[in-house]
Amino acid sequence: MAQYADIILPLAQGTYTYATGGIESLEEGDAVAVQFGKNSVYTAIVARLHDEPPKRGSAKPLLAKLYHRPILHRQQLDLWRWIADYYMCTIGEVMRAALPSLIKPHAATHEEFEPYRPKVVRHLRLCCEISAEQLEHISQRAPRQAALIEEVMAAGGTLERSLTEASAATINATVKRGLIEIFEQEPSSSVDDVKVELLPQLSKAQLCVNEQIAEAFSTQKTVLLHGVTSSGKTEIYMHHIAEALSRGEDVLYLAPEISLTTQLVVRLRAVFGNRTVVYHSKLSPERRTQVYMECLRADAGQIIVGVRSALFLPLKRLGLVIVDEEHDASYKQSDTAPRYNGRDTALMLASLFGAKSILGSATPSVESYANTLSKKFAYVTLNERYGAATTPQIIISDTIRSAKRGERRLHFNKELTDRIAERLERNEQILLFQNRRGYSPYVECKECGWSPHCPSCNVTLTMHRQSNALRCHYCSHAINIPTVCPQCGANAIAPMGFGTERVEEEICRLFPTARTLRLDGDTATSDKAYREIIDTFARHDADILIGTQIIAKGLDFANVTLIGILNADNLLKMPDFRASERAWQTLIQVSGRCCRRDDIGEVVVQSADIQHPIFEILSEGDYTAMAASQLAERQLFNYPPYTRIIRITLQSEQPTTLAECSMALAQNLRRIFDSRVLGPVTPLIDKIRGEHRLEIVLKIENASSFSKARKLVAEQICEIEKSSQFRKVKLICDVDPL
Ligand code: ADP
Ligand code: ZN
Ligand code: ZN
């Protein structure tokens, strides 16, 4: 028996060594209770068992083992280690993100510490055979008890307690008579059979792709499936899922957004029944914990559908990973550690299990495409939409020319409004995309130019008309919209630019009889609200849907024949080396929501810069051209996939200390990394929630060892964190930032 255990705590820390203290049959992956500090008992995870005493001091003993078996398998533990190492965070931070909260209770003392107890279901069971005569006899004196007994008999001898309407008194009396008994059981974990006959019949083109994927898997682990929107990628995945299940393997199916998982689950459950399990952060803590525990208990053959955090579930025999919409930036967790990319981490998990992966997208990321060029991934394409579907015609509409000719009203070119009128006339539906929520991005005094900013963040306040507020989109600070300018007193405060709220208002003014709906962060406040808007529009109880990025994802409306992209320049002007790629992806994804019948679909893209090369590529739908031009540019300027980026963000309330600290760190890094270090530079938004920010960026070329680079960077950061002078500066590493 090992004497010591290195354990992981749910804190931003590395491992600690404890004495196993006679706890029997301890295994790696076990959850244990440990005293940490004076007033805290935590749930910790055993990472390693060994016999090496700690170098200093003596090791405190573990208090108890919590569950009768480990709560993660070796592969999950290895994944935690990989994430901590690759994304430069502590393994404690990985634990925090990976385990649902109820599994890792925390208390002040050992006495108060209560491990999670899985919910049990109470059942009623007949204790003995009861004849008709007996029953008759009972029913004369205790008709309610007799009714209950009949109910249990009708259910085959056992009945879930919650399913009967009999009162507790009746049940107790019947138990007292010795006729029925109560027993407890964990919820049933039997799995439904796969209804193979309900798998969608594949079209000829889909069949061909299916075979290409199968063939690629004979020599390769990962396939990039580049299939245009509505080509039926989901149907293809389903066939591969069925095969994995038939081999007794588990499947992990990731989508970038919770709303997408909800729709997916309905389609998957029809075929795969209760093997389909959903997991994401919007589930209640109780439900998440239940799913986690059931996953642990289940034999192989489960399909986990979820967003990035689903990859932490304790699957046993992962055989297939599907990452749908693999290009989507939502796969990256940027705000808190671990700052991991769900797609890349899922691929790592697949490789730990020796599993196969399919990355799917209508607009693959340039990085994944580059991996197909280098033969790291196989590349399979599906260029036709399912059924007799056609691609919409794309019209690039020049806002400058429109304005000069007096053909632009507010935010809309005549080319667009004419078409809107025409479609409304024909009783068809329209989708308008504007990538800003709120009424207007900022307001300005027409007299003196005053414009309100957030006091804690260096951004303008966004106007929200409905709530009569100016609001900061970074810290939620809000004020009432002033009626007169606080600087010059003029009554001249005007909204500048357009958000979805204002687009809706103007559309209502231009087309008073049209029924409009808005889908953005302000209206889709819950999954339910989101569904309601989508369903209303799908029922054609509205004519025009106005929305932000969320309308770009995964929706399918049969009657939408016109799509307006109101401000493509917003997309192109992002100060980021991925701006063009992103703009292209968004434009294609939004266009993909257009009707697929006949040749009637049109997409109008409004831009002031119609010469931009992206529009030519967009009109021709030429992905390879887009990817090639992006790759050439990235190679020239040393960007991924030719380099890897580590971005260090420094934050402090004191701008001078921050500047000094950043200079010192940059200087130390330059001594090691030379010209690979950029900065310190001021980020686009250089103050958020009262903290000033500076950034240092490292670009490590692919030929150098990235793991060595991370180690050296970590050492330098550690040095800075040790110096008392910079105590109040926060340093945050983001590896492969998006
Ligand atoms: P993608 O994920 O490639 O955008 P979907 O899988 O959502 O496409 O398919 C688009 C639409 O076409 C869906 O409504 C889907 O049900 C339908 N579809 C695609 N392939 C088939 C098929 N083989 N049989 C029946 N319906 C299909
Ligand atoms: Zn003013
Ligand atoms: Zn703010």
C-alpha cells in the first residue's frame, strides 16, 4: 500500500502530498476529503500514489475516501495534466472546471463535510401474493389500501413511489399490514436499443462521403468534413455514431452553443434513445452531477452531446469524437482558466483513447484546413445541399454609392428595401443580420461632441432604448439616457450607429405592416425565450427576424428567401489577424440560412468597401481561394498556423506599476525569445472594471519547441510574481488565444 498521495485541490494551485493514513484500496482518480489550512475541508482528487516522503515537514493524513470508486479514469486525469501544461494554468483550476460543483463539497470542518449522495428513487413492492378474496376483504374495510395494492399489482408488482396518488398515510398503513414494502434504488441505468431502421437514408453524395470518411479512418485518426450548410452533416455523423455504438464505444459530440445541443438531442434521441445525454453549464448543479455520476456508472455505449465542458465527463471507452462547427470561436474559453479550446482539447482526449474524430464545418478554420494540407487530418468535402437545394445569389450593395444617389435611407440601401418590399408582398420571410445588440453603439451631443463613457471601462456606453439606459457591455454599468447634454446643456443628444433594437424600430417605420422579431442577447435571455422566438418565426407568425451572430448558427427556415447583412464593414474592420477569415465565415453561415427551394434565395450584403477581396471570394463561394490567401498572409506575418501564440495580459488598477511591470517582463522575455516578443502593447480596450491592461505577445515558430517555450515563459512570470514591487499586478497567460 502506498504511503503518500499527491492530491489535486479545487484551487488555483498545483498538487500537494498527503499521507494515505491507512485508507484501504486507494486508487488514482479517487475523491478524498482533506484538511487544507485551518478552516477548510475540501474534496480533492488523488493524482498519484507513491512512497516518497515530502522533502520538508510531515504530510498530513487524508481524512476519508469519498466514493466507492474513482470518479475519473486515467484518461481524464491525463487530460487534466495536459490542459494544465498546455494552457499554462494550475491543475487545480482544471479540476474546478471539470467537476460539477456538488461532487466536490467543501466545509469548514470534517464533521460538517458531507459527500454527495446520489439521488435515489423510492419504489413500492408487493410483499406477498394477494388473492382476489383477500383483496376483496381488504377493500371492504380499507378501500384506499386495496386501491393502492391493485395499482402496484397492475404495474407488475413494483411501482415508483412518485407515480401513485395514494397518500403517505395510506402507504404507511399498507406497509404496516405487511402487504407492501418500500425500497430505494438509484435511477435505472438500462440503455435503449439503437433503432437502426430510423437512421436517415443517405443521399448518393452523402453515402459517398460516408465511405470516404470510413476509408480515411483506416489510416488516419482525424477527418475534416467540409460540407456546405444544409448538406446533411448531422445525418452523416449519425451513421458513424451508430457504428461506434455497435462496437460498444462511447461518443462525444460537441456543438459550440447550448441552443444547438437542444435541437440536436431531439434528432439523436429519435434513433439512439436514452443513450443520448446532454451536458452543459445551463443544467442545474444537481442534474449535472447526476449526469456525471451516471456516466461513471454506465457501461460503454453512451452519446454525450454538449458544449466544450462535456469533454470532462468520465467516459470509459471513447471511440468517436465529433466537433461540429469546428471553426466556431465559442469553443475557446477565454474569460477564466483553464483557457482551453474545446475542439483542440477534444482531439487530445481522442488521442488519449486512440479514438477517431470528425471535425465538421461549412466554413472550416484556416488552422484545420492547413492540417489537411500537411496530411495531419484527412479532408473530405460535400459540396451539395441535401435535396434539390440551391445556393442563394449574393448581391454586394455599395452603401457609399447608394448614399450619393440619395438611395440610402438610414441604415438601408434601396437595393435592400426594394427587395424587402417585394418579399413581403409575396408573403415570404426575411432575415436581417446586424452584429451589434442594443439601440446604438454610442450616443453623441450634436453641439459639442460629448459622448458618455463607462467610468470603469474604456468603452462608450451602448444605448438601449427599451430600458431607457446607456449600458456598458463589459461591466453592465448603466445610467439613464440624459435628456440634455451634461457638458453644454444643449438638447442635442443623438444615437450614433445601429444596433439590432434600432434596426427593428426603423424597419417597423419603413414597413408598418410587417411583423418583426428580434433575436439577440437582450431578447434570447434563456433557452426558453430563444426557442419561443425561433418557433414563432418558424410558424411564420412574423415576417422579419432581426438578429446578431446567434441567427448565424444552425437555424433552418424553409420560407426565408431574403437575407440582409446590414453592415459587413463592422466584421471586416476588427483589428485581428483573423478578421477576414471570421468575416467570411459569418457571411457564409448567415447566407446558409436562406431558403433552399428553387432559385429564389438572395443575400444582400451592404458595405462601404465593395472592392475588398473577400467579396469576390464570397460571391464565388471559393473556400480554397479564401484559405490560400489567408495562409499566405499568415506565413508572411508569422501568424498561426505557422507560429503559436502566447498572449500575456497584465492587469492592474495602477497604470504606472502596470507599465513598469510590463516593461520588466517584456525585457526579461526578450533576453530569451528575442524578436519573438511583441509589446507591451495597449489592447483595443485598455481598461475593464477599473483595471488597466497591457499585453505582451509571443510568437513561437513551429520549428521551435513549444513546450520548452511555455516552460521558460512560466519561469519568467513566476519571477515577476515573486517581486514585491509588482504584487498588485495580475498576469494572465492565454495559449492559442482567439
Ligand atoms: P448541416 O449540418 O450540414 O447544415 P443538416 O444535417 O442540418 O445539415 O441537414 C439539413 C436539412 O436537411 C435538415 O433538415 C435535415 O433533416 C435534412 N437532411 C439532410 N440529409 C438528410 C437525409 N439523408 N435524409 C433526410 N433528411 C436529410
Ligand atoms: Zn453637448
Ligand atoms: Zn464598464
